[in-house]
Amino acid sequence: MNSESMDVRVDYSRVFTQAIDRLHAEGRYRVFIDILRNKGSFPNARCFAGHNGPKPITVWCSNDYLAMGQHPKVIAAMEEALHDVGAGSGGTRNIGGNTHYHVDLEGELADLHDKEAALLFTSGYVSNEATLATLAKILPGCVIFSDELNHASMIAGIRNSGCEKRVFRHNDLAHLEALLAAEDPSVPKLIAFESVYSMEGDVAPIAAICDLADRYNALTYLDEVHAVGMYGARGGGISEREGVADRLTIIEGTLGKAFGVMGGYIAASRTIIDVIRSYAPGFIFTTSLSPVLVAGVLASVRHLKGSSAEREGQQASAALLKGMFAEAGLPVMIGDTHIVPLMVGDPVKAKKISDVLLAEYGVYVQPINYPTVPRGTERLRFTPGPAHTPAMMRELTDALVEIWGRLALRKAA
Ligand SMILES: Cc1ncc(COP(=O)(O)O)c(C=O)c1O
């Protein structure tokens, strides 16, 4: 190799370091907080970051919304499965990894959403990516209409399908209709959206979107990740609460948030489930969920179908915290859901508030930055659940008021 060709060689290490430096410069370099949750006393946990030994903390940003990950029935079911069948599934669903737990859970989830069938994936992310990418490939010429705030996993699926995409303004029915009307009536269409938008805490007009789907002969794909377990009489999500589950072509959910364990799924007609099962690489070519996890989810879904106490507790906690924040003049984004975001609007300040809360008050809430939310809308996202007490909320509010004053932050308008 001559000296000239040496000069043009890529300096890989420099490229990687610069990529990380850019995140630091923008104030959005992500730091993982090292914690262990205390089984049976959620939201209490221990934090290992920057301390001599574990420090007690209160978790305010968990998506184990109903503390089902610590529910005695869930833990007992997982222990029983572990001792009965061992740790892993041993294969893909097609080759050795189709356990009776998986079959049972798919039946339970189909029933939850009043659909003919359901299909499990290793996460909600994978279920969105795999399903959307596969559906649009199966439907030649398909155009997907996607809400602008859709989750990264839906965007990845749409991109990987290679189909045409039209992005409609968030929850904007007029814009969606204009885009649908502009399309050739003969092309296949799919509207992809969420029920509860997890960073805003607002809810989609599902029935009205289904009306548009009917009018323009489009399929509908609803991500209920932040609603399953928490809304509807049996935890079937906002679509159950509003009596519109039967109008949706596909409902997608996670098993890792309100159900407290791990995994994802879709529920739909038998034919659609058969298509995704048969064609989606993200379903076919991966080891199926551990039966231990599936047993835990089964217990969780069954419990939440019959018990509304957790849902009611969560709603009461969210209402109380929103009220306390608003009364204290904190810039709370008021929505109709369990999610309580406080707008900061700056990544460095959001990180600073989170650092002070953890170091001085034992409060753990992660700052939310770009690309999870648009730049300039950085926020703290609180997820109070049935186990957060009014006393904890009072302490949290007082801490935030003190920090807001100390850092001279903008209060509510
Ligand atoms: C709207 C939405 N859909 C899908 C997912 C992915 O779900 P999972 O965490 O099970 O992969 C998330 C995760 O945060 C989400 O917020």
C-alpha cells in the first residue's frame, strides 16, 4: 500500500467518536440509570449509579403501569412454568418452539380483542415492524397513511415494506381524509395509528378514523401498546372502551407494559394472522418467547380481564398528580390518559432536573429527548400507577417546585 492510499483510509474510531460527541453537544446523550426494583413494594427500587452502595429511590417513569410485573399471581405462574418446563422455548414457533403456553395466550388475546385469532412476537416493536412490513408487501401498490406521531417501530415497518407512505397531521381527520381522497380508489390502503400516544398522553378519534376507512375502503391498524390492560372493562384498550374493536382490521399490543412482562402481539381475522404467521420474517426466523414469560403474561391478562381495581387506581393516581402539578403552576400537559408529561422544552434542562431529582430527592424520572419527541419539546414523563401514594405525589410536587425555582424554569402559562 502506498502512502497516498494510506491517507484516504477511513478513520472508523474518529467517525464513531464524532457521532457520540454530537449527542453530547446537543445535550441528548442518553445515560442508563442502574436500578433494581424491590419485589412486592413497587414503586420502590434501589439505584446503583454514582453512590456507595444502593440508594433507595421511587420510580416515576416505569411502563409497568399497573405493577403487574410484581403481582403475586404473575410471579407464581412464572415460577411454576420454570419448574415445569424449564427456561427457554428451544426454537422458533415453526421448529420446536410452539409451546402450549403460546397457544393458550394467543387464544386469550384474541378473546380480549374480540378477534378470531392472535399472534405473539418477541416484542411490541417486532410486532409492528414485522406486521406492517409484511402486510404492505402482500398488498401490491399499497399506500399506508401514518399519523405523524406514530412510534418508531411502525415507521420502521412502513419503511421496510417499501410501499408509498402518506403522513397525516397528528389526529387530524380532515388532513387524513384529504390524503385518502387524493389517492386512486383502486389501490389498497392501510391507516396506521395509535390509540394512546405515549409521549403526549392524548387519544386518537378511533371511530371517526374507522368511518374514513369505511368511506375510502381502507384497512386499519391500531397500536394499543399504551392502552391494553388499562382501558376497557376487561383491559382490551381504548377500542374496547369505545366499543369499536370489531371495526379495526388489526389491533396490536405489548405484553411488556401494563401486562408487566415482555413480548408483543397482533389480533385480527384468522386469515390475516395466517398471512403474517406464514410470511413475516420477524415472526418466522426468531426463537419464540420463553414459556416462563408467556406463563406470566397469561396470568396477568387473565387477572386484568376480571379485575378493574388496578385500572381504577391508576386513573385516580394520574388525576391526582395532574391536579397537584397544575395547582403548583408546573407546566403539565393535560390529557385524558394515565400519562403525565411536564414540558421543559430543552434537553439540557430536562436532564438537569432529572439528575437533581435522583441525586437529591431519590426520585427517578427519565428525561425524554429527540428523537423520541420532536426537538424543543423535551419533557419529563411521569407514569403514576395504583401504588403511588398521595404522600409520594406531594413530595414529588414539592421537589419539582423547589427545582423549578432553583433553575429559574418556565412555569405554566
Ligand atoms: C407506541 C408504541 N408501540 C410499540 C412499542 C414497542 O413495544 P415493546 O416495548 O413491547 O417493544 C412502544 C414501546 O415503547 C410504543 O411506545
